[in-house]
Amino acid sequence: MRDPINVLRSLEKNASNQNYKYRNLYRNLYNPEFYWLAYNRIAKSQGSMTAGVDGQTLDNMSAERIDALVERIKTQRYHPNPARREYIAKKNNSAKKRPLGIPSTEDKLVQEVARMLLEAIYEPTFAAQSHGFRPRRSCHTALLEVQRIFTGTRWIIEGDIKGCFDNFDHQVLIGILRKRIEDEKFIQLMWKMLKAGYMEQWEYHNSFSGTPQGSGVSPILANIYMNELDNYLLEYAQKYTHTDKHHNPCYEYNAADYAVKCAKAKIAAAADENSREKAVRELKTAQQARCHVHYYPVKDTAMNKLVFNRYADDFVVGVTGSKADALRIKQDIGAFLANKLHLTLSVEKTKVTHSSELVRYLGYDFCVSRSTDMSRDKNGVLKRSHYGTVQLYLPHEKWAGKLLELGAMKIVRDKGNDRDFWKPMHRGKLQNMPDVEIVRKYNSETRGLYNYYRLASNVSILNQFDYIMNGSLRKTFAFKYRTKASSIREKYMVNGIFTVDYETKQGKKHCEVYHDGFTQKKTPLLGDVDVLPQSIRLARPNRLAARVKAGVCELCGKDHVTVHMHHVRSLKNLKGTTPCELKMLAMRRRSIALCPDCFAIQHNTK
């Protein structure tokens, strides 16, 4: 069998050739090595031990289980199970919930193989302006691109599609796939995945549209679908964007610039010190005047430009032109979505906003600055360095809402002064956790918020967030030990830092509350901010598959046996009451290869 990585790279070589058709794609699903690669990736995810409608998980994974799945694929007897539907609360709004589909384990493996094949074919063809669910891209890369290409934009279209992922037309999606894939067996597999349906309250429901959330293949299918919008906007931008190089309406700026040049000439020709000082004063005045003049007029019909950025179903379009142009572009985008992709652009939420006003995108607020503050560049030239640049901001309600969501704060109304006060609160749900785990939880919540909003120019406002979190931490410890927060402060503060001691095998260690500050960072965090697909270029040795193929029981040492992989959700839940659990704790692994006898003993002792 061919190495899956080599197969994917071979598929990727022809991806950029739009005339190339992929045939015999389905036969790659006959290769067991693809499923071992998929198994290696799925085992790392948080939901690997969540059962689907068939009640099975990755536990008891073996070569026989893979071979049986491949045989069903070969004979086309494979039919995906309906996903088990659960509802999870939306962030910052517990009243609203969104559906999540949980596929069966075998379906996860097939979906992951299909995802890898589709990603190799389509990833190189996606627009550079697309950042959602793509390798080495994240919300941060999207925001940094907005900051880079939206410079000088006058109008911003905030795109909002009604129920985007739930309303993908299956016929349209399959039609897009057929443009590159000429393999009916693979196309039929896609149909099966799209039409698998879902189970809710033990009742089966058909899926007539959309890509199921929770499916491993959904992100790449969504990008394939939405790439049609990207291509449309790229073509639209090419037609709309133009600059008349021979048209030069900047007479006022040229006059101001000429005054600067004249002042510099006077300095060079000054015969005495008094003349030179007078010329220097003239130069400073001329430079100040030039900084308050636009190089191009604010309304210049000879210069039009369209840029856009998309993350999943969220997108923004920047228009350097008139408001009438922006409104027309908004209508054209809505017509394209309705006629070609059968999606509806929300009339209420899709707004045309002047770039000087704040626009919400991916949890940030951004605008094009109109600041006239001046500073000198590296050459000493006085410039309005901030004018026309994109500024990213952390919205107040995001960090304040996070405090309320965590239960670390409550708002108290002082009726006498007609003011609201923020009061740190203890978190009773954490009282049974060890001291070090409580501190680590607070640290992870603070770092998580900071890591996401590190690009914001006002990220230092998180010092207020940190102040409330520290107060909540002390009150949580006071609640746990039935004492006062002041006593906790005296006991745990070391050199002004809240510190907890804990024991390890290596001896006593210290855990400090986060105190590294909140400075702006201009580099993206990849992998820590988003859950991104694994790139085939970063493939590592498949250790799980190697352990299964070795045929050695990692508990009793028997070799040349059929190995069954035993998985657990988390090591911290193991109590070490069985030899298997003791071995896993010693290995620091959530999986262990067992012979049939050891596997049966472990499962009988549960």
C-alpha cells in the first residue's frame, strides 16, 4: 500500500490546474494506512471518546476493525450512521443553543480520510482572503490581513448570511465537487454523508440541506462551497478596482509640498544664521500645513478599490469609493448568494458602515483611523502615521461579559449615587478542587482571553479584568477555607504575587497567578487560538498505528498477538486501581495496547 502522505502530495501537485480532473479517487479509501493516519489524528481530539448512536468509541480499536471497515467501503456496503444530536450553549448567551452532531467512530474515520483527500485537492485553490478552518490560518491571520489591506478604505460592508452552514444546498455543493472530481463512487460517498441525517430523542430526522456540525468533513465542504463567493468577489474587485495614473487632482497637496521644497531651498541658500533660522521656521510651518492636506481628495472617482476578508461565514468588504457604490456592491453580493449559492444575505444585519465608525468582526472592533497626530519616521520625516490605518480594539462588553459568564463578578447598583459597582465574587463550584488547580484554572482563563485579544491596541484594558479575577481568586480561597479574603492575602502573597505550593515527585514546587502583563502583540497565535486542520506537510510518525502493528501487549508483554487499543478520556480520572491503569499512569499515555486477555480483564473490572 502506498504511503498516504505521498498520495496526498501527489493529489496536491495537480490542484492548481483547474482543467485537471481527479479520477479513481475512491480507491484511496481501500488503503488501510489512510485509516491509521485518520485514527492517529482523531485520537488526539477532545471528542474521541464520545460515543455516537452505535455506542462505540475509539476504545477497542484494532486491525480487524479497520479491515472490516475497508471491506464495507470496497463493496459499497458502507452507510454512515445518523449523527447523535446534542445542543450546546452559545458563548455569552446560555439561553440560546446550537446543535452539534456526534458521528459514530467508524464514520469519524471515513470522514477524516475524505477530509484529507478533499483538502489536498482544494486547499491550494482557495483564495488568500479565506482564513477559516485552514492550515496555518486563524482568526488572528484574518484580522492582521484586515489591518494590512483595508488601509484607506472608506466604506465597509458587514456581511451576514442567514443560517449559512444549515442552508447549504446539497445539489449546488455536489455540482461544485463534480467540476474537479470525476469519480461517481466518491461523489456517492459525499451524498451518503450529506444525507445521513441525525438522531434526536431517539427519533430519526432527515438532513435536506447544510453540512452537519460536528462532522469531520464539514469544514472543508463549507470552504469549498464558500470559495465560490470568494471567486466572485475576486472577479468583482478586478472589475471595480482602478486608478487613473494620469489623473492628478491633488493640486492642494502639490502646492503644500512645493512650499516645503521652497523652504528647504532657502535653508540651503541661506547666507547668514538669521536667514537660516527664518527658513527653518518656514520649513516647519510648511511641513505642518502639508500634514493637514490629503494627498488625494476624499471623494475621488478616479480611484476605486475593493478588498475583502472572510472567516467561515463571516466576511467584510472594504470599498474605496462612494456610498452608492458600496450599496450597489452589497446588492450584487446578495443577488449572487441567492441565485448561485441559494443563500440569503440578512438585510438587517448586513450593514454599510463608514470606515471611521467601529465595525465588529471576529470578536474585535475595528475602524480606519482619522487621527491627525504626527510623528517622525525612521528618516526623521514628519508624517500622519496613523491616518488611514486600521486599528483593532478589544470591545468592553467582551471582557466584562467574560467576568459575568465565569461568575467572577457581579454588578451592584448604588441607588444613592446612581452608579454601578463591579464586585469580585467567589466561585463556589471550584471549592472542591486542589489549590493549585484553582490557580491554574484562573490562569488559563486569563491567558485565554489575552491570547485572543493580544492584537488589540487597547489590550492593556485587561488589567481591569485581571484585577477582578485576582479579587475573585482570593474570595474563592476564602470561601473554601471559611475565612476572610484578607487572611488569604496574608497567607498566599509572596513578593506581591499570589503563590500556591504543591508537592510533586520531584519535590515541592510553586504555582503563581498570572502576572506577566497585557502588552500588545502583532504576531498571530497559530494552533492556540483556533482548532485548525493538520497540514500534510507537518505529518509526524504514526505512533498509534506502529503500536498496533507491533503486536506486543504493553501490559503483560506477550508478542505476536492481536492488539486492541484501550483508550481513556483523561489521565486525571484514572485512580490506579488496576494494573492497566497503573501502567497508563506510569507511561503518561491515554492509550495502551492490550492483548485480548488483558483487554477482557480490564473491561470486566470496570
